[in-house]
Amino acid sequence: MKIRIVLATVAIAGAFSLTAIAISGVLSKEPVPPAIAEATLWTPDPLSMPQIADYDVTPPAAFHADNASPMRPLPLLQSVFAETALPEIEPPLITWSREIASGETLDAVLANAGIAAPARAEIALALGAEYDLRRLRPGHEITVISKVDGNPSRVELAVDDGVRIETVFGQELVTRVLEPDPEMVTFAGEAVIESSVFAALDKAGIPARFAVDMAQMLGGTVDFRRELSGGETMRILWREARDGNERIGQPELAFATLDLGETVYEIVWPDDGSGEATIYVDGEVLRVFAQPVEGARLSSVFGRRTHPVYGNVRMHTGVDFAAARGTPVKATAPGRVSFIGRRGGYGRVVEIAHGSDTLTRYAHLSEVPDTLEQGQRVLAGDMIGRVGATGTATGPNLHYEVLVDGRPTDPLSDDRLAEAAERDADDTAALERLAEARSLLAERLTSEFVQTTTERL
């Protein structure tokens, strides 16, 4: 039908063209050339009807029936879509983190994070299975990762020495302990004393906490107030456990020298964890001393003071070391355990006899090893308990006393413990340790100097 309409339209257009040419020829004032006149007489040949090609198309099986129509329809084109799986979109997670404050419980911190009571109970049970929650203290950190609906996805508790306890919510609650694999790195530094040991170390970029260790080691030998007039030199060698750029735990002293001009004091700390240090004067062994609590802060010294609990002025018969609950307490000199038990305001106590006239007392302990017995022989650096707050105490600390013939003396100035330690000391091995420490200090100081100079250039 459409073809017929097209043909009719062409014919009509041709007729109009011929008429127009004829009229133009009549009206023209000049004769038309014969060639043009002949061209006007041309008409196109009639168009023939289009023939539909007989394509050999095989119809679907349904068209091969006996009564099939002779007119075979063309198959419809089928649209083919690739089955491509859409990527799964993870829902966004919300991270909440903060440190535990003094006096806070795990439940209170989790409630502050917006976790419902049933989930808090599950988390406490899961974390408590891997870590004693009674040992939580300020500085430990809680991290909660929650879904948008507020339900927790993962809870992480970061405790001491880079250890993390992680609880993951899924079809079931899974808890694991993640411990770092740190590398021990040795550092060295030099400081010149102008006002105090603490200020000198801090200015030189050396951990200022080492000032306590120096005072503890040399307190009975050097009068830091009178003998330090300014200009004295300290050189320090220490170790740090590092996980990448992050320090794990507290730094540990390895070697320290104090040059007073006329006299040089040197201290070597072992790397076997015993805490037993050897003190030298001008290259000769002076005494051996083991710190009762490694890295602790000296919070109260020997002498008269205002009692922190009762408020009145009374004699403080020892020194106090502030440290976290559970921190190991070690014997400061070789001796024999003379008492394990409780003594009033001292709380849980261990006493060690060093000869017939000297005794050390370790008070406010939270616990004592089951293997420690009265009458047992111990060496300097042996663990005899853990820091606590038993008895009359305002917080976790070790009260450490030295008694001579039953009378308290200043633990930082009495020499009887040194004499007891010297009886067990091997001077040959001690001098070898000193030579090794001196060599390592010189090597590290040179390395630090070269590195600093290169950075400046």
C-alpha cells in the first residue's frame, strides 16, 4: 500500500513538471533549443512491484506440525543480557575509641559508647576469658566499631606492652589476643647537667624517667643537691622494644655514666630481666644493686612527712615506688625469706634477711608467688611479689624498707645491702660487662652523631 502511494505521488509530480515546462515554453519570448525541447518529452519507466525474497528460514520446532500454515513467520530477535553479579556494598562502620579513666569500669566505658546492656555483658565475658579485667587501669584503651544500627561489630581492648584483646561479633562471638612482635633497638644520648638530672635528660631527648633510676642507684653515694654544681656530663645507653615506629612498653636502661670531673660513676644494667645493676667508681666495682620495681616512679622518700591518709606529720620509714597493680617486685639483694604474711597497715608483706643485722621489707603487695616459702634462699632480682594497695595505701605502690638492727634506715643511702650483694658478686664478669657497655655506648654515640650531622646537611 505504501509503495502505491509513493508511485502515485511521483506520477503527479511529473505531470505538474511537464505542465510547468509547457507553459514556460509558450510564454517564453525566444524559441526553445531542439535538445531541450526533446528532453522535456522524456518520462520515467513505470516502477515494478518489489519481490519478496524467499529466505530459507527454519522455523522453531513448533511450526513443523502437519497442519502448519504455509506462511512461515520469521523468528523474533532475542535480546541477550549477560548475567553480571553486582558488587556487594559493605555497610559503613562507626569507630569510637577512648582511654579508660581513673575509677572507671569496663561496663561504664561500654555504656558510654552506646552499647546495650546484653551486648556489654557478652563483651565483658569474652574479654574476661582472655584478660583479668581487675587489672584494667588508666591508660588502657577501648575501641568499639559499630554498624549504623548501633550494634557492635568489633570491640578491642589495648592493654600494656602493645597487647590487644579483640572480640568480633558474627554468627558466634570470637575473641583473640594480638601480641606484637617487637624489635629491640638500642639508643644512646649525652646530657650536660645545668639545674637537675631530670631537666638535663629531658633537654637532651633522653627519657626523663631515667632520673629516678639514677637517683635510686647513686642516692647513697652521690649527693645530687650538693655535688652537682653544673657542667657535669651524663651519657646514657638504653633499649626500647619497637613495633615499626611505635614503642612498646617502657624504655630500659642498659648503661649510664656520670662524670663529676674528678670521679666517674658508671652503672651497668643486665639484659636478662633480673634488674640487678652493678655500680662502678673509676672503673672498679662499688656494689651490686637490684631495683625493687623496674621503671617505677619514686613517689615518697625516707624521712618525716605528712601522712597521705591520716593527715598528721610522722616518720616515713622507707621509700615508696608508684607503679601499676601487678607490676613485679624483686629482691634488692641476696638473702633468706624471713616472713610472708600481713602486718597491719603494711598489708601483705614479704621480709628478707640479709645476714644477722639487715632486713628488707616489701609492703602493700597484691600477691606473693605460691612457690615462695619462708626460709627460702633468694638472689638479687628474684621476684618475690607484685605491686598492690593492701593495708593503708591510697593507691598501688610498693613501700620498701631497710632495717638495720631493727631500726629503719634510708634505703637509698645504706651500704649494708651493697656488702651483702658484693659477697655474691663476680668482679671478673662485672668488669667484662663494663668493657662491653663502654664499647657499645661509644659505637652508638658515634652513630647518632653521624646520623644527626647527615640530617642537618
